[in-house]
Amino acid sequence: MRENLTRWLYQAMGFQNGLAKTQRIESISKATKPNKAEPKADSKPDQMDISADVKYLSWLKGHPSALSSFQEMMDAAKGKCVVVFLDYDGTLSPIVNDPERAFMSDLMRSAVGDVAKLYPTAIISGRSRQKVYGFVKLDDIFYAGSHGMDIMGPAIQANSYDGKYQSKALDKKGNELTVFQPAQDFLPSIEKMLNELEETTSEINGALVEDNRFCISVHYRHVLQEDLGLLEKKVQTLVAKYPGFHLTRGKKVIEIRPSIKWNKGDALLYLLETLGFADSSDVLPIYIGDDKTDEDAFKVLKGRGQGYPIIVSSNPRDTLASYSLHDPSEVLSFLIRLARWGELSAV
């Protein structure tokens, strides 16, 4: 009954074609979704679920599915150089209780690898660059960790950026790359804060301090509600001792970041420049992400009037994204279709 109701809602709100197209990729999406128990025959739709469906479908009118809109998007991409940017947590991997176990599936790894064979591809994450590489394990893509404050990108150095923070490096295949770290000067303070945080939060059950190289993440997903105030106070008290830093928030996480004008949007611009697309009208960037920090990259694409900012969300939310995907399984489907489109276009 719930399925019939959802189908009716799609049709009533003008999503007939989108629903049909979405169904064609259903088998791929199901491959990465856990099985759910079948509802009982006498069960009735929950009124709150119905209301949520209506709100989500209404939101989709302003942020249509990138799967349903795929052909339209790719028609505009013909003759342009596609560049792909991806967040990690919540985009390539599901959000999990233990951040150390945010593994991507083999199917997702294969899809990202196939895309990278056809288009320049980068992962821009809040995690440390080394940690993201440890999850992804692909050598043919570029990595930007710590919200873009630690970039391993193309070998060409960007003249628009301070050469002091750019250095040469080799990947595991011996290819030359450029490492750009605009927050290098903050490392000594970050190391001090890490030691202090681990000590001062050790008494709070469930608190987890994560070293992300150029920023620090304090996870509170497992912290009791009554302890959240104490945890926040401890973090705020510590940061007040270091005037060069500020706090930001993500999904069940407080992040300590250097107070420099640098975010995922700046990382996107840096990578476009090193790829030779800084002032190009023939480039089409695609950025897929699920977090508030990805909005900085969406803002850049909107400002350039180029490309497709795509939000990964199962709930209506304020965003600068033009398109949406429901969850990582739909990201997988999109990447598979993108790789197939690229292969066919090259014939």
C-alpha cells in the first residue's frame, strides 16, 4: 500500500517520467541497500511517513533527481571536458556509527575507478588525505583531505597560489604530483590541541577525537544527551586558547579548523586550475556531496555558472545544489551510468 501511495504521489506531482527512469536503475540500487522486512498485510501507512514523502517530493521539484535527469544533464555535457568531484562519508560510503569503519563497497570502488579512467576525478573530504586514500585505495584519482587543506593533485603548480605551500611528491606508481597544504603553519598548534583534547575528553563516554591532519574532529554520536553540554564546553574552552582556530559542525561532529579562507570550494578551484580548466568555458564540473561543508563547493559552481552541484540527501534541506541523489546507492547508480555514457561517447 505504501508503494502504491508513493507511486500516486509521484504521478500527482508530475514525476511520472522520473519514476519510470528511477525504476530502471532499481536493481543496481538494491544491490547496496540492506534488506528490509516485508510489511504486514494489515499494516497501515504511517501519517508522518506520508507527510515526509509529500515534503520530499515537493523538494524534488526544485532539486530533481540526477538519475531521472541524467540524459538531460549529459546532453548539455556533449563536447565539454567533464571533471568529477566527490565527497566521501555519506556519498561514497554510508554514515556509520564508527568513523573508522566507513568502508566503501567493492561495487562503489569499481564505479569510481571506471569514472576516473574517463574523466579527471578527485575526492574532497574532511578526513585526512591519507585516511581517505586508505578507504578508497585508487591511484588514478586526486585526493584533497582536511576539507581541501591537504591536496595531492596534478603535477602542474598553480601560479595563483602561494608557492610556499606547494611541493612535489610521487604516487605509488612513481607519477609526479603536487602537494598543496595552505595550513602548514598551523600544524604545531594542531598537535598541541590533539593532546589536550584527548586528555580533557577522556572522561566523557562515547567521545571520539579524530586526527584529520589539518583539522580535528570530535565525534559525539555515542555521547549521552546529558553529556553533550559538557563536551561542547570543553571543546569551546580549548579553542578559545588558540585564536587562530574556529569551530564548525557536521553530522554528529564538532570540527576544529584553522581560521584561513579555505574550504572545499577553494579546493575545487585549485584542482580546476592545476588541471588547466581555470578559465575554460568547455569544462563541466560535477560535484557530489552530502554535508554542509559541500555547500562551499556548490556555491563555487553556481558562481561560475558551470557544472552540476548534486546533493545526497533523503530529506528536504536548504542547499545550493541543482540536483539530488537519495543516498550512496543512488550515487553508485549515477557513477555507473556516467561511466557507461563516457564509454559510449568515446566510440
